[in-house]
Amino acid sequence: MKLDAKALRYLSAEDFRVLTAVEMGSKNHEVVPTSLIAQISQLRHGGSHKILGDLAKRNLVARVKNIKCRYRYRCFDPLNKASKFIPPSRNAYAYLDDGYRLTYGGYDYLALKTFARRGSVYSVGNQIGVGKESDIYIVANEEDQQLVLKLQRLGRVSFRTIKSKRDYLQKRKSASWMYMSRLAAMKEYAFMKVLHENGFPVPTPIDLSRHCVVMELIDAFPLRQVDEVKNVGKLYSDLMDMIVRLARYGLIHGDFNEFNILIRDNGDPVLIDFPQMVSTSHANAEFYFNRDVECIRVFFKRRFGYESVLYPKFGLDSNREFDLDVQVAASGFSKKLQEELEAYQAVIEQAEDLTEEIDDEGAEEDREEEDVDEDESEDETEETETSDEVKLQEHDSQTDALVDDIKA
Ligand code: ADP
Ligand code: MG
């Protein structure tokens, strides 16, 4: 997914209004009916129609036609290792209209626009990283200072799988890529901020909007690309000390590996990538702690032929003295939001083992097809908001407020 910064310059105020209307509508509609977009954007009759066509051509929104479907859920049955369809139920709802959904392109646009307005991003440069669930770009602010923009792309790989398994999430509507990407960005920002404030070597967090974080650009290479270090023993103990110090502050990185540790010229490590951090009070804390330690031990042995009998052990070396996990929760990224994201991440982990079985039924893009019920009845069910949707809407406006709180 390429970030198209050019669109920024070409969109008119009315285009922006319509795009914003699609985003607002997305908070409680997976596909936003065209009529609702017109209503929210309040342009003169027919005005939003043409604009929607233009936005779709630029891939900022995607049109979804004839959505008179009822949803049915394809669920994965772990016992039989097969997926089965659950027929439409009274809870399944129907859209009768044509509609649009926001694409990642559109969501990127809205975030960039916000950054531009706040002066944190002025221009977009090269892409420096493509993760499984993120894209990383070099950007510059108005003072021409280079920064890093990280865009979360949750659901890019296995959205279908997630959808089919969302019963396990028990968060039916909130398992959308937009919402989950936003949670991941909020979490990354909240943790980076609290770590930075407590003197950990992490990039300075600069701004947050939707699924995107702007942070300091670290002039360093990932440990993965480093073949030689001046003092291997020192780096090893610096990294183990960092794991222990994090735990003393109540935190476990959870993905402490050669990709997420950057090494400066002088040999100092910098830690990045925080969407999977957990508290040392987490039920599986010991497992995550040991996995982080093991990652470093295995890498040092393989890359540098370095082995040490000294390595930290959970509990012995990590008695907590501070409560950064509590601070993060207090800063606005609540425990409840963390749990929602964790549930998603757990499903992704499971899903990775099972993708083959589930993905054998066609391309990821076949959303429309998948959602259409074959023996679709023509009964004109009124489109109603389920209580779930109302809840999510409330929840979403709360998180909007929280983003501002976290930034404050
Ligand atoms: P992912 O979640 O996809 O693993 P990361 O945050 O780990 O994303 O970033 C991926 C890569 O982008 C890193 O390995 C690093 O090379 C680069 N990168 C990310 N953030 C920065 C930064 N602040 N400064 C320099 N490089 C960065
Ligand atoms: Mg990473």
C-alpha cells in the first residue's frame, strides 16, 4: 500500500468534506450508504455523488454496490479445523443502498491532513520499511527536520481470516481494520511517550492521528544489519539490562529482537516498535519476558558467536519498582483498549497457523462476494442500528477524546 502524498495537494475543500463524511459514517457502518454520506456532508443535491466518484478514482474510498445482503458469518471451528457458515440470523442486518467504505488511502490522507494542519508533517519522503502490519516513511516538518511516520496496517494480511474468526474476538464490529490500526497507533504512542519521559532510549514521540504516529528519526541501523560491534559483551549486557529495567518499571516489550533494536554509530541501542508491549502483571508475563531474553541470547550466539551464562530471570531480576503500565492506562490508553487490541493480536497469532485452510477460497479482495448471501431474500429489512453499533459509536467518540488527552 503506497502512501500517496500527491492527493494531499489536489483535494478541494468539498472533496475533503465528503471524505470526512465517509470517515464519520464508518464509525457505525462497515459500508457507509451513499445517502448517509450526502446527509453528513451537506452538499447541495447530487454534490457528494460526483465527488465520491472522484475520490473512488483516487482510491481514497471504494464503492460497494448493491449491498442488499444479509451478513452471515463464516466461523472457524477449531475442533474440526474447518470453517462453517452460520446462516443469517435476526442479528444480521441489511444495507439496501449503494455505499462506500474508506480505504487505507483515504485514512492515510485524513491523518496526513491533520499532521499538516498541526505542522508536524510538511512533506513525505521515501518509504524505509514495510512490516507485516505497518509502513514506515521518512517525512519532514515545516522546519525541514526529518522524522519518521509509521502507519499501522492491521488487517492487511489476514483481514478475511480475522473477519471469519471474529466470533473469537467477541468484538464483532470493533474488529475492523480501521479501529484496530488506530488502537495499535494509540498504544505505540502512549508507550513511547511514557518510556521517553522515563529516560529509556526510544525515539521521541511527536504526533498521533488515527492509525499514524510521527516520531524522531533515529540515525542508526537495525541490529539485524550489524555484523560487527566494538564490544559484544557490553551490547549484550546493555540489552539484558534494558529488559530488566523495563520489567522494574512494570513492562515487557514483547518483541525484543534484532529488528526492533537500532544500533547507533557509538554502539548505543535504541528500542522501537511498541504495539505488543505487555505489563509484568499480565497472565503470560513470564512467557513474554523469557521469550525476549531468549531472542537476544539466540541472536548473539548465531551472529557473534557470543554466549553468556548470565541472563535475567523473570521474578528474580525483575521485581517491579515503578508502574509505567499503570501510567499508560492512566494516560488514556485504558486497560480495556489494551485488552481489545490484545484479543486481536492473539487471533492474528492463531490465524497465522491456520491461514492455509481458511484462505483457500479466493482472493482477499472478494469482500463483496463474501458478504453477499446467496439465497438472498428480497425482504426489505429496515436498516437499523444494533445496540453493538451504538456502543461502538460511543466508544469511538470516547477514543477520539482520548487521543487528544494522550497528546496533551
Ligand atoms: P513493524 O511494526 O513493521 O516491525 P517497526 O516500528 O519495527 O515496524 O519499524 C520497521 C523498521 O523501520 C525498523 O526495523 C527500522 O529499520 C525502521 N524504523 C522504524 N522506526 C524508526 C525510527 N524512529 N528511526 C529510524 N528507523 C526506524
Ligand atoms: Mg518491528
